[in-house]
Amino acid sequence: MTSHPESAVHVTVVHAPACHLCDDAVGALADLGQRWPLVVRVVELESTEGALLVAQHRPAMNPLVLVDGAYFSSGRLPRKKLVKLLTAGAVPSASTSAVSV
């Protein structure tokens, strides 16, 4: 089991089949993970968990991206917004996290 720093930011990407924006988001998060402690988890849209997350957050487009369990974006990942969030250390909190490690 891999250990993650307590300060790691947990990012969940709900990934749809044949979704180039989903693939782009996962790649961008891998790149950002080189600079910040990110724990990225990809959940397939067609899975039970993916369907529940989409029903809960109702994204306009795929992918749905959650940061520490809170809604962050849908559609193209807003990299500058995420970098600003990571730089400031102001990660949103959610009452119930959808991310498990």
C-alpha cells in the first residue's frame, strides 16, 4: 500500500468512455502531481460510484472533477484555477469525501 502525505490533495476524476477531455484532465493532473502532492483517483462513469457521483453533482459535461470530495469542475479542466488553488493551499472541504485512499 502506498502512503500519501497528510497534506496531499485528493482529486477524483469521473471518466467517461472515449472522452478526450477526461483523458486530458488525467494527463494534466499527472503533470501537476510532479509539483504538488496530489492523489488522483479515476472513477469510471459507468461504475456504480461514477453514476452516484454524477447524480449527486450533475455536471454539465465530462469529466466531473472533485477536489477533496468537493465539486471543482466539469468539462475541460481549468488548470490555472487548480494551480491557483494548490498554490494558495485553499482546498475546498466537503462534508463527506468521495475519495478513499
